Amino acid sequence: MIAIVNMKKNDISRNKRKSTSLTTTRVTGFPPIVNEHCTALILGTLPGTKALQKQESYGNINNHFWPIMMQLLNGNLDWDYTRRLHWLLKHNIALWDVYESGLRDGAADSTIKDPKLNNFVAFFKIYPSVEHVFCNGKEAFGMFTNRFGHLKRPVHYLPSTSPALAKSLEWKLKYWTVVVKPLPQP
């Protein structure tokens, strides 16, 4: 079973998920994918329209996140979303977003307005085994380090897997290999 937070919902998130439309709408991200064995946390910003429609983190087929992670972890891109999440957890990798919610029009991080942050103080109290934070893109890195740098965990910037960063999968992959280096192997 995927551990989608073993903490009270109110400890981390105060809003229920809302659907999006083509106009600016307050959207709420997904709960963290995590268990007590995770040693790394990959942070995005806030799910875009396609991810919310599919109800899957990095659900945009043009996003390089899943191809990168499946290659790094010897997984299979043909697996369904649930199996991919299990594979991350098997490799002690948690997945979440910096923002709990925000006004968003589209997938670009530049369209996020009035963001509300997730509660990382509570998260790290409940999951102290998470030792490394990997931020998927500049927005996630900047906001996390600005607001939560005091939590004393190594924070790593990684180039965005978004199609908005017009770089090849191979180019992004060479930077993302750091995600598996500090992790104990299952």
C-alpha cells in the first residue's frame, strides 16, 4: 500500500483538492507520497492542469520526471501510476510539492499566484529519516530554501523536468543522477 501520509490530514494540508478550468483557479496539490523509510524528498511546485486532470503527479506526458526516475531506478515507463509510486517508495524516495495550493492558470510556474506553503515543519517531525531534499526547478528550490532552509537538511537544486525547460531528456538526466547517489539501496 502506498503511504500517502501517515499523519493527520490537518497536520499538512487544510484544503480539499479542487478542479481546474482554463481561467485562474485556486488549485490544491496532492498529499505527499511518503513512508517511514524514505530518505529523500523530491519537491515540485504545484501540479499543473494536466496533472490535476489525471490526478497524477507529473501527469503531463511531455514532462521528463517519470522517464528520468524510471531510468535512474531501473523501472518501467509502461507501469501504471500506482506502481510507479510504489517503485519510488521502494527506493526510499518521497514525492511532494512546495505549495499546498495556489491560484494557477496553466502549467507554468510563473502563473502561480497567492501560493500557500505545505507544512514542512510537521512533515520532517513525522518523517525524520528524510535527509535530502531535491527541488525540481528554480521555483521549488528558491521557495523551499527561502522559507525552510532553517530545517537543516541538504537541499539540492535540479533542473526542471517540465517541457518548459527546452532541454533534452539526456541533458536533464545527467543532473538528476544525484538523486540516487546518497540513497541506500533496497
